[in-house]
Amino acid sequence: MTIPREHVHQATAYWVTKSGDGELRPEAIENPKEEEALVRTLYSGVSRGTERVVHEGRVPERVADLMQAPHQEGEFPGPVKYGYLSVGVVEQGPEEWLGKTIFSLHPHQDFYVVPTSQLTPIPTDVPARRAVLTGIVEVAINAIWEAGPRLGDRVAVVGGGLVGGVLATLLRKYPLGRLQLVDADPEKRNLADKLGIEFAEPDNADNDNDIVFHCSASNDGLKLSLQLAGDDSDVIELSWFADKEVTLPLGEDFHARRLNIRSSQVGAVALPRRHRRTNAQRLQEAAAQLKDPMFDTFLTSECQFQNLPATLAGLLERPGGFCHVVAYPNPKD
């Protein structure tokens, strides 16, 4: 069936090609149907670790289906339209959604149509630019629900990248006995100082922790996490290693001190809350937490959407930085 031209909108989306390059492609999208919304994107965010894996074609074939983003098109290794940190404003749809600023787990695209059930309203006192972190805060909340920190706990976060830093930002509000950010990069002390928490390089980190959150996506980081965990305690693994092989000295701390390594994967709500929270409620909590202006610390670079292919190629080659923000033009300007 041919769709009338007045019912079709022209959009532009970012795609990763099979060679690992990026390009902007035109797309036609239809008017929203009942309980759908047309969203005009204001900002999207680049999660460097995950998107680097996608660009490098390193998503393991065995879990390729499980690792698809909610509105992904194409298949790994490519061509694929990938991304999951999008903030926009509803331009068409149900009256109660019109004009609202929302977060969506959508790839980098200037206009798109999604069911309203997959939109997260952003509180009026959360800036739209900061709201791109909603999906990252959601990851951190899921890990906290998984671990269940208690009053007076000694906690270490190993890896001070985007996920580890956001997690530490949330944990600093807890009445913990100790909270330490551990990273091999001494420059991460600046982040810890800004958050008002302790920092330690690996050789000086405190052990006997009740909970260790591992966020470094490195073999050495996971090995260190086992060393820092107290007897019978948990290491909560947030890293996605993709196709990296990990070698651990399980003959040392792991068996001798009865440690546990538990995965925290955001595709499902952490088991201790799974029967009482939905994915949508977890995202709503993440958006509410972003009222804290400290999260602006993690927005470290920006480009215009039309420059994303050239910018991202260089960005993913360079270490450092947290979340890269993509700004979209306002057609009314």
C-alpha cells in the first residue's frame, strides 16, 4: 500500500557501516498512530565503551540478539543503527504528551516515532542536555538494587569511567562506612574530589569491602575487585567485556574467601526488585535522580548531529572523557 506523502516525514539517522565507519542516512517515518508519538530530538549521548565495541564489530555472535538496543535497526556487525541515549520533545501524539521533554532508548536520529509506553518524561527541573544520562543512571540504579548496600557498608567502585563515576555519584548519598573510587589513572582523583569521596590507585586501595562494584571492563580490574572484596562478599560486575577473554586467578581469593561475582545487566530489573519494579519505573527513577547538578560533570564534549560521523571516528580512538553529547538543530531557528 502506498502511504500518502502528507503522512510521511523525512528523518536522518546515524548508521555504523560494515567497515566500522559511520554515516548519516535519510529515513522516511510515518505519522504516529494511536498511542504513538513523533519525537524531535534535542540531544543524544554517546556511551563510548559500548559504542566503540559496536563500531569495531566486536559484539559476540552468541549474544548479538540479546545485546540489541531497543530501537536498533540492522544487525551486528553492520550496517546497524545503534544508540540508546536520546532526549527530545513530543511534536505529535496524544494530547497529554504534546510538548513534553522525554527520554527514549533510541539511536541517534533527528525525528522518530515510538510508542508512548516507551517514553520517559523528564522532570521540568532536569535540563534536557543532562537528561541524556538517564540510561546510564538506570544502569547504576540496577547495580545498586542488585547489591543492596546497607548502613555502614564499606564499598569500592573499581573503574572511574562513565558508569563507575555515575554509580559513585549515586552511592555518595548513602550512609556508608566507606566509599572509595579506585582507578589506575591518577587523574580520576579529580573526579573523586569533586564528588567528595575517597580515591585510591590499585596498590593503595582498601580491602575487606562489603561490596565491590567492577566497572573497568578490564582483566586487571576484575582481578583487583576480587582482592578488595571481604570474605563471603559480592563483586557486582557492570562491565561488558564483549569479545575480550578474561583470565582470573580463581585459585587465590575467589575460592579461599568464598566470594561471589554477580552480573548486573540492565536488560532486566535486578532480581531483588524485579517483582515490584518495571523497566519503565526504573527509568523514571533515573530521570528523577538527574535533578542533581553534579551529573553535569559527565558531559565532557559535544558536537552537532551533522558532524557526528567525522567527530565520532576520532572520539572513539582517543581515551578519556565521559559522555559525548550530540546536539540537534531546531528547525524553527
